Amino acid sequence: MKEDKHHQKSTQSRKQFLQRSALAGAGLSLAAPFQLFAETSSDLNGIAKTNIKTKGYAAKDTSGVLSPWEFERRPVGDDDVLIDVKFASICHSDIHQMKGHWGPQQYPQVPGHEIVGIVTAVGKNVTKFKVGDRAGVGCMVDSCMECDSCKHGDEHYCERGETLFTYGYPSEESPTGITQGGYSDKIVVRDHFAVHIPEHISFEEAAPLLCAGITTYSPLITADFNIGDKVGVAGIGGLGHLAVKLAVSKGAEVYAFTTTADKVKDIEKWGVKEVIVVDDKQSNLVGYRQLLDYMICTIPYEFNSAPYISCVKPYGTFTYVGMPEGFSLNMNNIALASSRVNFNASLIGGIPETQEVVHYCADNGIRPEIQIINADQINQAWKDVEDKKARYRYVIDAATFG
Ligand SMILES: [Zn+2]
Ligand SMILES: [Zn+2]
């Protein structure tokens, strides 16, 4: 029965997609009547069934340079909310994906998966949000919602492979053919995939929680360490600095590993036990051999992970959340074998846990370190992220996309 319903839904959206494609192909002569028809059509809530005109910044090629782009999002469907974006923050993943480091991309493509704003319209089936609510969107915007993983809040591990990531993924419902991300002034999203942003955290400080926050919170919670356990964080950037703050707040004795000496003073303020400035040859890691109960690594480039893994105690766990070019790892089997460290990798977190981390940070005073920028500063900010100059998350003011 459910299969049928699902099939119907996808057949219907495919039909709409084909209709739209046909209209687009018919050229200018049909554009005017289509527009007229669309503007007069609305659902019971009075929401116009027209595409949503959106302004954003897009990559047009693999250069890593973004420029202003006007595009359309799908109309607000029965299960959708329309969010007037207030802030969107910059994740290293945005840069990797736009530059094609993880595979070929379709352009123009709008990156951004740390998105916050105000709900300005809701579809007729939506009960989770009402107009005026504060909402956030992270790394995914849809999934099958019916498989065991989806039903248990692991929508990012949808067993049917239908997890729809926030930008660059094929979407028949999207007028551009792919999902388009948060570096823009509006987003339409299925209500389930938006989370509430409580009043006691600012929009700009909530934005980085939608990817950096959940990506570090989920494995830290799964690690289930005890108060006083020694937790290592490798790579102190957007993700790593939140991992440090989260682990400290959970009572861990935190060891922060960075290659950037001028971050030490900042990191010390966040309550760590020790900051280790790792030298070029990683030789000083020897002094930390088998010290840690748990280690999380956020380094987004390929590097020699063996000396870091050796810092974990026998039978301890090492979780790698950074995503290097080509997703490739540099491992050493004897580093794992000599202490039977459990090595795993982790991708974001599900929607219930994303809601949880937002509340956890809001309630416990955990705030990302941010720098607010305008849209025309994005290209410089991307360079600064790559040069390890970000301190520690750039947050774009969406009012400057217009
Ligand atoms: Zn991200
Ligand atoms: Zn699923």
C-alpha cells in the first residue's frame, strides 16, 4: 500500500517535471500564458502555486568563484514550508563540492547547508510550523520517510538511497533539475526536514549548528564517553571548534590538535585540557600515544592519519568526519592493529538529533565563533577557509543577496 502511494507521488512529480520541461522547451510564446495561469492558481491556504523567484550566489564552474544568480524554486507544496533565509554559513563541504573534488557537478549550483530564517508560507498539510516561526535547514531536504532508517530518525542513511542532500542532487521537483542550497534569500523545503530554532539563540549563531554542530554532536553522543574521559579533537576549524565546545560541555577532558599555532589562545578559552600544535612531521604526536579514550577528526584533507590513531587507547574509537578530496583516506593497518582501535566515519546526523543539538547548544550556552559577512565577500571567505584563516565560521547575511 505504502509502496503504491510512494509510486503515485513520484509519478505525479515526474509528470509535473515533464510538463515544466515541455513548457520551458516551447520557448517564449508559451511563457506569458503559463505565467498568467500560474499566478491565478492557488491552494486552499491561498498559496500561489507558482515557482518562487530566488536570489542567491552560485558556482558556474569548478573555479571556486561564486557570482550572483537569480533562479526559481518549486512552488510551496502541501508538505512544504517556504523560509525567508536570514543567514547561511560557509562549510568546507561547499567549497569541495563546487570545485568538483567529490565528483562532477551540474552548474549553476547554489551551495550552502547551514540555513536559518523565518517561515513565510506553509502548505496545507503542514502542522510542524506556522508562518512566523524560526526555522533551520541543514544538509538534507528529503528522503523516502518510510524505510526503517527514515522512520527511526536516520534520514541521512535512507535504505532506499533517497536521501536528498541540500544542493547539487537531482530533483525532478526543482525547476533547475537539482537541489539548490542556502546561499540565497529563500528556500522551499519539506516540513520534516526543517528544525525549530528556539528564541534564545540568535539566527547567526544557530546557522553553523545545522551541519558543523550535528556532524560533531552525533558521533560524540554515540561515543557515549564518561565524565572525565579523555577526548581528542583533530582539526580545529568550523567543525572542530564546535566538537571541542560540545565535548567540554559533556564533561570530557579535551585535547585539541591543530596545525595552526595562532589558534592556541582561542582554543584555550574553550575549556580544553591541552592544545597540541602538531608539527609538520607529526613527530610530537608520539608523546600522546594511547592517551585518549576517544578521538574525533575533522580534517577535510587527506593526511597521514596513523599517528593520530595511535593517540587512542587500545579498544578505543576514532571517528573521522572530515571529507577529503575524492573521499580518500591515508591509513596504516599496523596503527589500527597494534591497539585494535575501532575506526569509523560518520556523516551528519538525522533530523531528530539535529533538532536536539540546536536545543542543546541554545540551552547550554554553546555558541559557534562566527564572523558575519556580506554576499560579495563570499569568494574571499572561501579563500580564507582554504588558507585556515577562518575564525571559525563565516556566516553570510542573506539580506545582501538581493
Ligand atoms: Zn557542512
Ligand atoms: Zn528511507
